Amino acid sequence: MIDLLPVFITATKTLQAEMEQWFTRYPSGYPWTVVSDYVIGADEKHADVFTFVIIAPHTTLDDIGGYIAKVAPKDIKEVRQAPPGLLQYLGIKLEVNFSISFVIDKKSMLLRDYLNPIPMSDFIEDACDFVTMLRKDAIPSEKLDPAYYDEVVRRLRIFGRDLKRKNPNDKLSRQIYLAAGFAATVFYLVTCSTAPGFLRWISDRDKLIEHNDTVVYDLAYIFYVLMMAGRPGLEPCEQGHLTIDIPKGLFEIPERTGKHRFDSLVRLADYLAGTLADMGPDFKFSKEKFEVVFDNVLMNAPNHWVVNVSSDGDRISARSGTFQR
């Protein structure tokens, strides 16, 4: 899995340059929020999609959530027409959000030929060693309770044991790995573009998020640290390891039952992911509402990017771009 990370970095070079320009209107040190939603395994859709919407700190999350709840109280699958207020918020004129959607063709079956339990399990063992190293270095210098690292290792080891079972749920495991890798890529791009004060990830409530006490968050952070460690110009610390300056990460854990308290924010990613998953050959859509979102939000929009990911069985390839007419 770790060899996916350089692929994602290379595939998003042009995207990173666009983000750096877009983020110049906001000073460094600001808090940034990333909301995500997914369309995975839907029989009637053409692609599996992982969408991340980066929300600028232009006002409070309560105000943003309240506005979205008012103009778009339902997810895209539950409406007949795309709400104008939501389209306006996602549009390029307001310049308050930037989205990155990772799209995988359904025929790839979430890259089954490439991602299988053995390499995923091998990486988990390496990840446990890596977190143990971080724990050792953090004890004398940081206020973070060392027990936190022990909890991360515990979750990772449970996940690793699941992968080694006779009949592992490799489909869900691939979803977890990919979601973590995609999220880490988004964190990396935001960090390189604007030096945020902290990053907050709010996800839709989904099996890939809830599995093994949200181990996907642990993997995403590990991938993120590894990606940041690959940047040039890093200096070694007293222990001999590289000093990596990264913002504080906050991970929201959705409620297991009842209403998701950030449901309205997640709706931003829901409309984009639903539209991209529905898009067929020659930009054909099953319903007009998807076409409206595509034409009014995604088309000719420098703040909405798509990363297409595919595999030929031996290696992963990816490319990024926007829709232009």
C-alpha cells in the first residue's frame, strides 16, 4: 500500500499548483475542515467515488452547516431537483471550498487485482513498528499521553489479524486502505498549499469509517506522516529522525445511531460524489439533477478536481484534472 502514496503525489502535481494559488487568499495558520462522502458498490452507478470537500474558514462551521441545512435539507438521492442554494455554495464565485474526488471505475472492483490481504497485512506490521517508534520519541518531548500510541497499535493489530483470517473481508479492507490513502493525499495537498493551523476530518457515517474503532483514521494519519516525510529539506532531530512540521489533526467520530451532527456539512461531498458516480460514457446521466450539478458546479471549475485511479493488476496509475468545455 505504501507504494500508492508516491503515485498519488505525482498524479496531483498540477492540482497542488492550482491549490497553492487558490489558497493564497487565506493566511497560514488557519483551521481547515475536510468533509467526505463515498459512493461504493452501488449496482446502478458507473464508478466508485471518494469525495473530499475542503471548507475554507470563512465563517463558523455552525453557520455553514445551518445554511446548508436550510437550502439543501436532503441528500442528492432523496431529491428530484438540485437545490440552487447548494449549487451556489459549491460554485466558483464564492471561493469558499475546494473539492478533490477520487474516481475508480466499477470494473476495477476497487483495485482488487492490486490490493489484496497479504500486502495490506504486511504493511500493518510495519505500521505498528512505526507507531511504536513515534511513541518512544514522543514520551520525553510531548504532552500527548503515550497510551494513545498503544491504542493505535491495538487497533492496527486487530485490523491486521482480520486480514490474516481464512476468509477476510478484503472488500471492506480495500475501502479502508483507499479511503485512508485518499484522505492522506488531501491532507498533504492542503498542508503544502497553506500551512494550516489544524486539519479537521469529518466523514459520513460508513462501515469503512466505523470498522475496528475507526482504524481508518489511524491509517490516514500514518500515510500522511509518511507523505510529509518525503518532502525535501527536512532536518533530523536529536534522536536522528526527520523533524516533520505538520498541523494538528482532528478526527470526528460519527455517532453510531441517530442523526449525524455534521450531516449537513457532509452533504457537500454527497452531491459531488453522487453526481460523479452516476456519470456514464459521453457524460450521460440517469437523472437531470446530476446533470445540473455537473453543469453548474463541476464544469469549468478550477476548484473541483477529479483524480482517476486504475490498476492493470501489476501497478496502480492515477491522473488528475478538471472538466472543461
